[in-house]
Amino acid sequence: MTMAFPLLTVLALVPILGAVVLFFVKGQVGKLIGYGFALTTLVLGVLAFILHSQGAALAENVPWIPAIGAHYALDLDGMGAILVLMTVILVPVVLLAEWHVGEGETDRWGGSTFFALALLLQGLALYVFMASDVLLFYVAFEATLIPTYFLIGGFGGPRRRAAAIKFLIYSLAGGLVMLVGVAGVYAVTAQNGRPSFLLGDLVGLEMDTNIGRWLFVAFFFAFAVKAPLAGLHTWLPDTAEQVTPGTSTLLVGILDKIGTFGMIKICLQAFPEASQWATPVILVWAIISMLYGAFMAFGAKDLLRLVSYTSISHFGIMVFGIFALTTQSITGTIFYMLMHGLSTAALFLVVGFMIRRRGSADIDAFGGVQKVAPVLAGVLLISGLSALGLPGMGSFVGEFLVLAGSWQRYPVYIVFLVLAMVLAAVYVLRMYKTTMTGEVTEQVTTHVTTDLTLREKAVVAPLLVLLVVFGFVPGPVLNVADAAAQGTMATVGVTDPAPQAEEGN
């Protein structure tokens, strides 16, 4: 079943159009209009996911720059459909959470500007998740830096501009290296008779082994900055500490997923030989990242830095699952990307509610909050349990599949994955114990005078409901993720290890 209606283009352009409108319409009216665009995008995104899961072929392809073989090509594969679903869910949640951001400030940063930038970022991210032309992917990939830079530099703490510059330097470095890879794609395809940036033309394309490996490194480096892997990660905790919780949610929940998405979509599928060549190094790097993030989270004194370090650890698990190269591990990673987006959003947003009440992000500035704000404490506990992969939560399904799939090929490395998961339980529960239990401190009594408001409950409720629902009923999403994983494995040309039967005594 094919569709003549350009649903994918409309899906990406609706939030961008909303952003344009909001740059002219300010105040509460602008926010209401912007939220309407976000909800419209949500409906279109859910529709696209349902159509894809029912077998509809959602693809668009028209010549863009014929002289160099570039196409305006969009294609919703299984992984893209899942990340589109995540994106359209998170943005309305973030906008509701940050409804009052910027109020009382200058017209330059106040009013509906945050909404406009968030919608612009959403539209560009949707283009990234749907692009099937490498040049179009790159343009959208780089364009996401524009709204993100202004979201970081425009709203948040006193050092937010320095954080924005650091983010931009890291991201531009990754993007410039990727540009070399994009140029290499043009050169390789032109040597084969017809220049093209279409991913479909790259799959199975014969190229010199050394050239393929260098192109792989160029793309992988940019994605490792986005993911982020240890050593290329320092922009994330510095940024999360200074920006609003909503911006952190957009960064970690949506923008960073471009890294793991690109590793599967481009690195594995376009450069299968180079992917297998680089696997030993990447697996060790992923282990270092997951353990480094876990230990840094354990020692963090700032709530926002703690959540950001948990994400560095979790991205290490995702990258390991990708390059373990089994159907189960890749399926688990794709599913985990969605669940991580939801659970990290819940954590960042509820931590933001805590900080706004207390006026401090210092973990030691809290104590006994559950006696003053029991609903807030309950939401933090559920969000934390999801982050540590409690059975019954969606994150557990993704982590378990990564673990089970990786065991088939790298059983010795499983010790490190399990250690990272155990450490997650330690630092999450330790944070909850310090902030929520015990005697109510004088500072908490003074500052935390209200529990979650109706709006704040409406922000976190859909996230927690989805985490529980997908924990018990993961099938609809897992089926889509599994089909995407099988297609990736076939493209890479790797088969799952055969089960080994034990010999009888």
C-alpha cells in the first residue's frame, strides 16, 4: 500500500510553519497557537507510525540538485517511525512543562520564543529521522544546531552562553568531519558511474576497503559526539546544568538520539565492512562510556548533572547493543532509544519541578521532601525506577534485549553491562533517599510549600503511563523495531550466532 499524499513532508513542515508563525505572534496567544501546532504534529506522527506498522509504504523522492545526484528523499523505516513517534510525544510535553519560561524577560527571549525554537528543532529532527538522502540528512543534521544553540543560550542559568558556545564547538567539529564523509560519498558514487547521495544506492556499493573505512570514521565521529560517548561528552553535563529542564529533555531525548540513529542508519548499512572492522574498538569505547557515566553519576552533587551522566552511561549501553551485531541487541537498542527518551524526559522534568521550588539543584539542599510533596516524590521514584530498568517498565525490556542479544556474541563483556545496570540502581536510589526521605530540613520547609500542580501532573502523567504500558505491552513497538533490526542485519551481511547445544554426559 502506497500513499500519494506527502504525509512525511507535511509532518516535518507543520512544526516548522508553527515556528515561523510564533516568531511574529507573541505572548500567551502565541503559546496557544504553538501548542496547537505541536498537537497537530503529534496526530500526524502517530498516524504515520500506525500506517507504517500496518505495512504502508511511506516514501517521497524528487530530484533536488540533479547535477550532483542529490534528492529530496524521505522514507519512514521502522527505526525512523519509532523515533518520529518519540519526537512528536516529547515536544508537547516539554512545551507544557515550560509554559512560563521566559515570562518577565525581554521581548528577545521571553514570550513564545522558546516555543518557536522548540518547534523548529522538532521539524528539523523529523527531517533527520526520515531522510533517505545523505546530503539532505546532513543539511538537517547541521540545521538542528541553530535552534538548539539559541535554546541553550537564551534560557537558563548564568553560564548558559558559555555552555551554548561549548555545545556549538563540539557539534560543529563533528559536523565538519561528517562533511568530509558526505563529500567522500559523492566521490565514490561518481567513480561508479553516477553520483548519488541516496542511501539505497550506497547499500551494497563496491568501494575500496580503505576508503570505506575512512568514510565510516568520518560519520561515526560525528555520531559519537551526538550520542555522546565518553571523551566527546563534556558538553552535555555542562549544558544540562545551565539550561532549562525542557531544553535538557529536547537535547537528550531527541537530539542525542540522532547519534545512535545515524550509527545504525548510515554507519552499519552504508559501510558494513568498516563497521565490522571497527567493532572491537567501539565495543570497548562503549563499555568505558557506560561505566564512566555511571561512576560520575554516583559522585554527582548536582541533580541535573546526575541525570546527564546517567544518559552518558545509557548511551554506552545503546552503542554496545548496536555493534554487538545481533538481531536481538539491535532490536533492544531501537526500543531502548524510545524508552530512554521517555524516562529521561520524566527525570529531567520532575527534577526541574524540584529545583524551581527549592531554588537549588544541589542534592544536599533537599531532604524529607516526600513528607511535604508526596506526589512529587512518587513521580521522582517512578521516573528513577524506569531509568534503572526496573522490570515492568519499558526501559527494562530494551536493556534486557541488549543484554540477551550481546550475550550471544560477547558473553565476557556482559559483566560490564550488568555492572553499569547495578550502578544505575545505586545512584538513582541514593539520590532518592537523600532528597526525599528522612526528616524535613528547614530549607525544604521554607521553599517547598506546594506539591505538583495540575499542569505539572499533566506533564509527567503521559510519560509515566507510556513507560508502564510499554513495559507490559511492548509488542506493537517491538515488532516494528525487530523488522528494522532484521533489515539492518541483512544489509550488514551478518547472521546471529547459532545456539550451541550442551553435550550430554
